[in-house]
Amino acid sequence: MLTHSLPPSASKPVTHTSIARYLTSIEAAKHLRLSERTLSYLRAQSGGPPFIAISRRRIVYDVAELDRWARSRQFNSISEYAA
């Protein structure tokens, strides 16, 4: 009878915070409640959330960065936004 033992790291529970979760452009747009076109426009204008270019045709977004970017656009009044 053969027994297999797992490496010590495999026995540790994996938490959501320890795994970077990446979303496609479509998923990221849904996450932010934007259209995919708006997210693409923001990316082209350097005004959107940080992204990772896996290749020329494959763009992904880290969920934590999407949330951080959205929070950075939080304002208390219209006058703050216009400034």
C-alpha cells in the first residue's frame, strides 16, 4: 500500500486574500458596473484602473486594483469632483 504525503504548504488553508483574482475586460466592466466600451476608453486614455497586458490581445485586471481605483474616485460633494 502506497501512501502519499502532501507538502507542508498544501495542508494550509488557502484564503481569498492570498490569491490574486484576475478578471477579463468584460468581467472587470461588470464588476465596476461600466460598459466594456467605457472601460476600454478609460484604458486608452490612461484614466482607468491599472491592468495587466498578458499579450497584445489579452488584458486582465486584478480585483483588488479595481476596487482600489474605484475607491480613489470617491467624493463627498460635487464640488470636490469638479476641482
